[in-house]
Amino acid sequence: MAGSSSLTPKPVSPSRQPKRFTLDEANKTLPLVRRIVGDIVKLQTRISDLEAALGAAGSKSQSPMRTELDRANERMGGYEHELLHVGCQLKDREMGLVDFIGRYRDRDICLCWKLGEEKIEYWHEIAAGYAGRQPVGLLNA
């Protein structure tokens, strides 16, 4: 019986632990994150426009738009991958909302930033989301 070791599945690696940031560490990433998120917000506007145009277009004009939409979605995936590499999580493409995992009183929290904010000024519980944002000053209280 001739077996091939190349057919043996590769071992599954454990899922990566999320990067945890201090407030200072997260703020130091913002120059890069701001550029990436700015590109994401612009590209999301273009994707939305293309999707609307595709819905309204006749079949003749759909092919070039479909190709452009596919390319835009590929670029979006690249931008999102860059953010994951930094260690933060994109939460809203249109708003430019990003969370950084932090720690407070021995539990994970989200340090919350959105495009247009100079620095991270808010945090929220993991399950609370954007609606539960609180000033970071409360973390030190």
C-alpha cells in the first residue's frame, strides 16, 4: 500500500489571540489607521455607487461595472487585511469606525475610534457596541 505523506492534512493552528492595546499604544497606530480608514470610507462610497448603478443599469453596461465592483471589493479586502495586521477591527466602513481591544479591570473592552477624531477618546464594553461609548477618562476613575 503506497501512501503519500502529502495527503496528510496540515495540523490546525490555534486561532490567534487578539492583540490587546493600551490607550497609548492604540493612539500611536492612528496615523497609519487614519490613512487606511480614509481609503476604506472613500472606497465604500464608490462600492455603494457601483452597486446602485448596477441595479439600475441595463444588461449591456453591467459587465464593465461588475468588473470595477469586483476590483473595488478586492481592494477593500486588502485594506481590511491591513487593519487586521495592525491589530484593530473595522466595525463600520461608511463611518470609518474602528475598535482596538484593550483591558480594564481584568476584562477585555474596546477602545473606540472613528475617522475624524483626533485620538481615541471613547471606550465601550465588548457587547455594548458604538451606542455604549463612554469617555476614556472613566477608565481611570
